[in-house]
Amino acid sequence: MFRNTMPRYDILSEDALATLDGGWRRLVSEVGVEFASSRALDAFAAAGQEVEGSTVRFDPDFLTEQVAQAPGEFDLQARNPSHNLHVGGDHMAFAPVYGAPFVREGEVRRDATLQDFRRFAMLTQTFDELDSAGGVLCEPSDAPLDSRHLDMIYALQTLTDKVYMGSVISADAARDTLCMTEILFGGRAQIEQTPATVALINCNSPLRWDDRMLEAQIAYSEANQPVVLSPFLLMGAMSPVTVPAALVQQIAEALSGIALSQLIRPGAPVIFGSFLSNIDMQSGSPQFGTPESAIGLLCTGQIARHFGLPFRAGGALTSSQLPDAQAGYEALMTLLPTFLAGTNWVLHSAGWLEGGLVSCYEKFVIDVELLRSLRHEFTPLEIDEDALAFDAHAEVGHGGHFLGAMHTLERFRTCFYRPLLSSSDNFERWIKRGGQDAAGRARDISASTLEAYEPPPLDDAVRAELEEYVTKRRSELGD
Amino acid sequence: MFRNTMPRYDILSEDALATLDGGWRRLVSEVGVEFASSRALDAFAAAGQEVEGSTVRFDPDFLTEQVAQAPGEFDLQARNPSHNLHVGGDHMAFAPVYGAPFVREGEVRRDATLQDFRRFAMLTQTFDELDSAGGVLCEPSDAPLDSRHLDMIYALQTLTDKVYMGSVISADAARDTLCMTEILFGGRAQIEQTPATVALINCNSPLRWDDRMLEAQIAYSEANQPVVLSPFLLMGAMSPVTVPAALVQQIAEALSGIALSQLIRPGAPVIFGSFLSNIDMQSGSPQFGTPESAIGLLCTGQIARHFGLPFRAGGALTSSQLPDAQAGYEALMTLLPTFLAGTNWVLHSAGWLEGGLVSCYEKFVIDVELLRSLRHEFTPLEIDEDALAFDAHAEVGHGGHFLGAMHTLERFRTCFYRPLLSSSDNFERWIKRGGQDAAGRARDISASTLEAYEPPPLDDAVRAELEEYVTKRRSELGD
């Protein structure tokens, strides 16, 4: 795992933090948060909060007390122990694109299929830059709706040996994820002791948690599996148009969700979530890679640390319809601040295109290049006498070159970042090699990676038990 | 002008700075710096430095004393006062690509011509994101070599009304630049009082200043025009392969050049220069947008501030052969740290492609988009009660949307960054509008910008005097 030991780029003053603090306190106590779940409402009422209809108005101090019970850092186990994760502190975990109904491969944009899902799982398994197998790598439109989650979890469990994200479309789907995770890890006690899956719980912003998400959240928190409580804020639509207002709303929503998990199971692991960008006020379309989203991300990191919580934010987001220059700069416009903020859980860190509607093979490879490069960039310099290379200067003198210097020869294999995708070929060599743009080369890398894919070993008995579970449940669900 | 009042992202500890300080002191005193100019050598000898052949070994304290005479900030006048510049402090000035022998426009890559030079000058004049007209926007191969500088300066002076960069190919060319600048600004006294042009003086790294550059530097410093003393460091070739060694060398080279300017004219304005990246150790090709160059840039800012000097670094650099995804992410991989470091003079901030061999029309527009977006991103948030939008929440409640909220309606025109190039059109609308990638749209913007170009007004008498000077000098130079 990558540990980001570089400084954080904090841009909020103490005064600004205090103003935001006053803002969320007023919001939760005066406007409150809606919970479409009687279990949640009962729990908050029993804890002394003001419940009116499905709206809970909170004592802000109650929220901070609940939040204080959540662990600041926690472990996640993978079936391959070398892929175990630590969430929080200076650790950063990267997961691929999540939730896209379409895929793009070269010139073709089409409905995503289960085969696409599997292929994205294979890419995710292969690239070391991705720590988690992710969850809904794309929406497999050719798999039956009611049992689709079984196919996805099974693919993630068998084609990868990394930590996967659980299904959240219903309480049943969450329970299926938990049952299949128990099979893979040897029982409920095993996964309650060290969690083995993580679930993305989106808020129906503004200030409302929906029933299916809440049911899934409750199932995961009861089982001690971490949930990412994610306000879903496209400023102008789901939040006001000013970043400070969005931040205040984000705190109110995230803390209210986190408090519920703590009531369900005190000490349950949670991640402070953020999905924060804005719409185009002319067209209403979501925009990604915007300056506003970068600013929001930097602030979010500072706020999450203020509450002592691991946080999710950022990714390789873009509005672009193609893996072109816009996709490249927009992805980095979010991904570089993702590192500057020291983000602990980074969803959508590879493959996201067209505002999240498309999982793109070429973009996946482009983003892996960015992740590789940024890991290198956010590794502190070693500054000692040896690195100053005085002897090399004494050897080379004035106006010479260092290509053959001893200091160079001793280091030339590892001294610089070596790109996966980027080309620095001179024009003639580049033409000779086919004169492809980055998207074309990315497509080749994606194809050769899939070709070289090898499935991680899995015990036959465990595989059989998983298959049996999927078959049984598929039949129960009527597919 | 853009003032960057966001925090600086400083990554060097006090200990690290002290180690680097020891490094350059040892380098200048033990290995020394070569100056291919008897005037420079005489000046250093007269100032008590050890001169052996063309090598000067310095007392490090002598260098810091000289450097302390240079102004920490200074003004530059443009013929349009609204384009006057301030160099240093939190001000950032942006100039376009410099020095490319080729141009790219769409599918065509060709030798640059004087017409290309003029067209890039017209783009630079039009976009507010560029503060300076730049210098060698491309190398016009169809203009005679000996008098080419006259054509370029004349084009910059007449097609733009922004601060231009002076010719440095020889002492004569520098003097021509100064004479033409005197004509434009009304005499030598006018430009000595407030400088009106700035010159890029590259070091022949490692540790050698060449004769033509030195002659140009001396001419500009005598006339009180600022010079950018730029170590030219592609690690692995012109410097050792470790960033700390490159930083130490950069300090040694820059300070030695700055000291010369101070001996020529105490208090002459200078800019601490940096051009710092690395080569590919397999092919020997220069690489740009690398993690090493980003780290070097962040350190450079911290070092320049340590010496109280304005600094030049960064830009929209890329190795890519096309304005593709790689060009987008590599440009931002340098440009975002350029802002994080608070760079005062940013050369190559628009149009650079293919490692600086190509000035590209489409890339120019892509980079202008990045500059616009980053200016927005590096503008501090206003965090007050109004920005918290409590009333909007009270109005919208739970699960609604903010599109029609009063707070939104009052701000919707200006609340978010509005892109020049980036598209967030949904797929259907994007197809309907032509389904172009970012490079294609950038080409359209470049073409329409050139079409709409209007030359800034210029006094007929001044224009005639400039033309007369160019004609006379062209004939003297035998072209």
C-alpha cells in the first residue's frame, strides 16, 4: 500500500473551520436530516434526538460523541494477505470506477455486459496501483437485475484476490454479500474480527438517507463491515452553489450517517465520504475535474482529519466523452488534489469516463499511469551527501555530460520514474512505432494485460460452495 | 495579473535546506563555474574571486552578498499600461511557448514560419491568461537567420501590446532589441527607469555560461532590463540523476549568473531561473511532466524564496507528440505544481508540444483552459455566513434540489468556473455538435480566435520609426 508521508496541502484557516463548524451544527439542529427507515428513526429517538415524521433534528454534540466512537483507522483483510489494506492515517487505497451503465472500448460505446465486468476485474487484479477490486465496475446489463449482484460479487471474489466492495442495492443484496464473504473467509466470526468488504452508502442529498441504502448500511454495520457514508453533492443541484455551503452540508450528512452506524454497533468502522463537484448552470450537466471540486476536496481532507475519521474523496474524474486531452487533464485536476489531501479511500481512481456513465478500457490504463506517477511524486526526497553527487561534478566538470558518470551508472536503472503509457520517443521513432496517440497505446496495453491475465488460485471447495450459494439464491430470486 | 494568495506547498525541511546550502557552497568554491567571457572573468577577478583560465571559484558569501543586491520584486512596463507586470511576491506572470523549430496544426507538423510566429503572437495577444507576449514563439525558418530577431521583435511589438522577451542570440541582437524597445517607449531613460523587456539567459549546464548568452546578459543588465538566469537541467545528461544534486547545481549556476548581473549594474533586476526535468535513461530522450520535475519545481520555489528572489519555473510541458491525453495530463502535472509553488515567471505556459520542439495551435488552447481553471482554483474561498447558504437549505429541505433556490438564482451566472474548451455535454448533445475530441474543438477555438483578432492601436510615427530601424539593420546584416 502507498503511504503518503508528504505534507498535506491545507487551505482552511482555523477561523474558516470554526465558521464551517457553526454551519453544520445549525443545519443538523434546525433543518435536520431525513431517514427513510423506522429502525434508524427509532434508534435516534431512543438516543434522545428530536424525531418528527422521518426528520431527525440533532443535538450536534450527540453527533460528535457518536463519531468519536468510530475508529480513526482500521484493517481490511483480502483473501490474499499481501493485499490486506489499512484504512486511515497516511495510507491511501485505490479502487476503480464504480457504477457505469456503459463501456467504451476504442470507437465503440455500448451497454456494459457481464463480460465487461469480468474484464475490468481482471485489469484491476493485474495492476498493483489498484488496492481494492472495487464494486460495480460497470452495470452488467445482460445479467438479470434481481440476481446481478451475485454475479458481480462472485466475479470479484474469484477473478481477484483483493478487497471488494459489497452490494448496496437492498438489504437482501447486502446479506448475500455478507454470506458470500463468510464463505470466502471461513465464517462470520472471521469477518467480524477483521472486516473483509466495504460498502458505498450514498446520501440522497440534500439531507436525506433512502431506505434501501439505509437497510444495506445497517446490515453491514451490524456485521462490523465498514461503510463509506457519501454525501452526493453536485453543487447547484444537490447542494447550494457555494463551496462552503456544500462543505457544511457534507459534514451534516456524513456525520448523521456515521452516527447511525455507531448506534447500530458502537465502534463500527466508517469512512467519511465525499462526492463533490458541480453542474454546468447552463445545461444542468454534471462537470468533473473542475476547480470547485478540487478546492472542495482539499477542504474535505482537512475536515475529515478534524473529526479523526478516514475519508473517501477524489478519483480520476472527467466529463469528457473520449479518452482525450480533456480526459487527461480533468482526471489529474482531481487526482493530484486527491494526493495533496492524503485521501484514504479513492474510488473511481481508474477507468471513469463521461461523468461516470462510462467505464473505459483506455482511460483505465491512462489513470493507472497517473496513479503510478503520483505515487512516485508523493514519495519524499532523500537528501543526503550521497544524493548531492559532489563526486559526479568533480568527474564531469564544466559543460560536459553525466551520462557516463559513475554516480549515473550506479543508478540509471531506477533513478527516474519509468512510464507505463507516456511516450517520449522522438518524432521519427514515434512514427516508426505506429504514430499512435496515448489512447491508442492505452488500448494496446489494456488488450495485452487482459491476454496475460492469470486468475489468482482459489481452493476448489470454496469455489464450489460459492457457486452453490449463487445457484441457490438465483433460483430463490426467480432468475 | 493573477496574484496567488493561496498557501505555498513547501516540501523541504529546514534540515534539507541546510544540506542543499552546504552543497552549492562546496560546488561553487571547489569545482567553480566557467564563464566564456573575458569581461565576466575580469569582473569576478576584480571582485576578489579566484579565476583560473575561464573557471571562477567563488567565495559563497560573495555570491550571497551580490544576490542580496538584486531586487526581490520589480515592475515591467508594457506599451499598453493595463498590461504592465509586477514580477515577484505573490504575482504570477505567464508567457507562451519559446524556441520551437516546428509547428503542429491538426494533422500537419511542419517547419515554423514567420506567419506562424505572427499567428502565435495574435493568439497570445487575445487570451487574457497570457501576461507576456513571450519571445521566440517559434523559430521562423523562412526568415533570414541573421536578421530574424528583428522580424520577431517587430511582430511582438506591433501585434501585441504586452511585455515581450528580448533576443539573446548575440550581443548585436540584444542591442537591436534594446534600440527597438527605446523607440517603442520613448528613449533609453524611459526603459532604464522601468524595464520594458526581459531576456532568457540559459546556462550551458553543467556549470558553464557561454559567450553569446553572456554578451546578451551583459547588454540587458547594463540597460537595467531583467534577465532570467536559467540553469538548463535534464537530469542524467546536464546534471546528476538525483533531484538534490540537480537543485544544488541549479543554485550554483543561477547565483553565479545573478552575481555577474550585479557586478555589471548593482541592483539590476534578475529572475532565478529553472528548467529542470530528466532524460529517459533508455533512449536519452528528454521527458517532461515527470514526477521528478514536479518535485524539483516545488523545491525550486522554496529555494528562490530563501534567497529573496523572484523565480521562473514550470509551464505546460509535455513530451507528447500530439495534443492527446498524455499532453493533457503531462501539462497539468507541471502546471499544477507551478501554481502550488507560486511561480513568478512561467515560460512555456501555452502551446508547448513534443518536448518543446513543436509549437502547437491546439495545445495552445488546451493550455489556456488549464491556466484559466488553475487561476480559479488558486483563488481563496470566501467563507462567511452568506456563503453557508443556510436560507437555501431552509427553502429546499430534504431530498429536493437547489436549481430554483433564491441563493442559486442570485449567483448562477458567476458561481462556477465556465470552461473555454472542456465539454460536459451529454453524449447525445455531444454527437449532435460534431462529436469532436478536445483537440478538434481546440483547433476550432484557435481558428476563430485568429479570425476575430484585432491589432492593438499603435502610433503611426512609432511604427514608421520601428520599420525604418528594421530596414536599416536588415541591410547592415546583409539580408
